[in-house]
Amino acid sequence: MTIYSKITGTGSYLPPRRVSNEELVAQLAAKGVETSDEWIVTRSGIASRHYADDGVLASDLGVEAAKRALEMAGVAANEVDLILLATTTPDHYGGFPSTACRVQAKLGITSHCAAVDVQAVCSGFVYAMSMADAFIRAGVHKNILVIGAEIYSRVVDFNDRTTCVLFGDGSGAVLVSASNEPGILATKMHADGHQNEILHMDARLSCGVMEGSGFMYMDGQAVFKQAVTVLDQVGHEVMEMAGVQPTDIDWLIPHQANVRIMQSAAKRLKIPAERVVITVDWTGNTSAATIPIALDTAMRDGRIKSGQNILMAAIGGGLTWGAVLARM
Ligand SMILES: CC(C)(COP(=O)(O)OP(=O)(O)OC[C@H]1O[C@@H](n2cnc3c(N)ncnc32)[C@H](O)[C@@H]1OP(=O)(O)O)[C@@H](O)C(=O)NCCC(=O)NCCS
């Protein structure tokens, strides 16, 4: 019998502290960094974001989203046999130990369950979903928690107005389970390491001392150009692999970085704007967490219904990009 992989539960969690554009603009002005609500909304579509309090770790956010996904699926934590956690802001430097292992411990899951971090920056969730799908269809695992959990407020430079207004903290999770009916229909991952300079972090450790900047760097315009091109290309790739047309897509869930990128990608993919799930306005860019947060939001508010086709596509540092086409 053919084994398929299916999304059986979703969850998300944002730390309670909401920071509006007005509040952020005032905080930045006090440091001599000039920006405005009007600029942020017009250029990115972001009106607010959430920041984690000091001492809160990516694993703490991931655990909350994971609990909600398990509850929706009606699956006990100990039935999970693999945790794939996508993050660029792990609990510990270099992911040592992995944030996935921290989540496993915090959920009280025993050692039958493997746990590993996936690093593909903002494409991390889509990469991890592709891996989860392959593991399940190969019969290696039955219940995989795929989590995106990020605390970007600790890696953006609040003196750099071109990036600090765009990012936020949060987590999203999905339970992917073995099923006898099709769920995930197609996945595709890409990378182009030649383009690392346009979106990266310089920091590296040397003999226990950090060298280079520990803040993220982004050439916004260069990333923007790449994003609209590759999201369109990879979206078409997975539709072709699954043998579906744009008219068969019920919801497009692009990586939530910028409303203008999402609108442009939807137009190129021939998916009407009203079928695009947008959460960036109140979350900001939460990197690997954006897609599962948006997916969970649209699941819980009733927009996404059983049997519908969802196209998820992301781009991130590396560069990396990819897409997942799933039937819910
Ligand atoms: C970052 C981004 C919002 C900038 O929007 P943009 O329309 O390209 O704006 P530009 O970079 O051309 O900057 C326009 C002007 O605004 C200024 N500006 C930049 N940030 C500003 C801010 N927060 N407030 C006010 N002005 C700002 C710039 O200095 C520039 O001024 P100049 O014309 O005098 O030089 C946009 O490029 C973007 O979203 N890029 C992709 C980001 C992305 O997808 N990242 C995720 C990948 S994971």
C-alpha cells in the first residue's frame, strides 16, 4: 500500500509583547534612527510585530506552537517520532545542542524520537516539510513535528532602519503524519550559494570569541528581485509535478516578508489576490516561522477547509528557496 504524508495538525504562537509601528518609530527616534509608520506600511505592509522578552528562547516559542498542532491532530507528544525544527536563531550558538532537542525535552518526549535543526534561513520550514514528506513516504517515520521558531529581535541591528522595522518573533508548527490518502502532493528545494552576500550574517566564532557582526545584513532590493522571480518559478515547478493548474490552488501561502513581494508572486502565478493568506501586517517577517503561522491562522479562522490545495513557497538566506503543495 502506498504511504502518503498529510498535515494533520497546525499550531502557532507569538510572544505576548506586541510592538506597533508607532511604538517602534518612537523607540528608534530616541536613538536617532529616522523612520515612519507611513514608510514601513507603504514599503512592506507591516503594521506591528511581536518581540520575545529577555530570557525567552526559540524552543519556548516552538513548544507552544507544537502543543497546539498536537492538540489539533489529537496526537500525544510521545507518538511523535521525529522533530525537524527550522531556525536561524537557535537557543544556543551553532545549534549546539539543537533547538529541536530542547523542544523534545520540553515536550517530555522520550528517546525513540529523533530531533534535528534545519538551517535554510527563511526557507527553513519549506525545506523541513520537504524532508518530512520524504521520510514519511519512505516509511522511516510516522508522525513528524515540523516547527519554525525564531527570535529575530536579537539579530536585527536597531541602528539599521532598512532591516530592523521588518522582522519579528514567533513560531509555527505542523504535524505531518503517515496517511493512506494523498496530502503533500509535491515539494521542491533549491539553493544558490553564489548569492550569499545579499542576505547573510557575518558572525563566526574563533577560539571562543565572536568575530564579525552578529547582526543580519540584507540588500533589500536585490533580495526583492530574486524573491519575485524564484517564488514564481518554484511555485510553477511544484504545480507541474503535482499535475495541477493555478485555478486548482485554493490558497497561496508565500513567505511573509513583504506584501508587495507576495502580490507580485501571486500575479505571476496567476492566483487571485483574494486567495493569498497574508499575516505579515501583524507578525512582521518571522523568517522560518512565517508560513506555519499563516497556515495555522487560516486553518483556525476557517478559511482553509479539508480537501483544499495549499501552495506554500519561500525564499531565504543562502540563497535558498522552495515550495510545498499540500492537500489539506
Ligand atoms: C527592504 C525593503 C522593504 C525596502 O523597500 P524598497 O522600496 O526597496 O526601498 P529602498 O531600499 O529602495 O529604499 C528607499 C529609500 O528608503 C530609505 N529607507 C530604508 N529603510 C527605511 C526606513 N525604515 N524608514 C525610512 N526610510 C527608509 C532608504 O534609505 C532609501 O532612501 P534613498 O532613496 O534616499 O536612498 C524591500 O526592498 C524588501 O522588502 N526587500 C526584500 C526583503 C525580503 O524579502 N526579505 C526576506 C528575505 S528572507
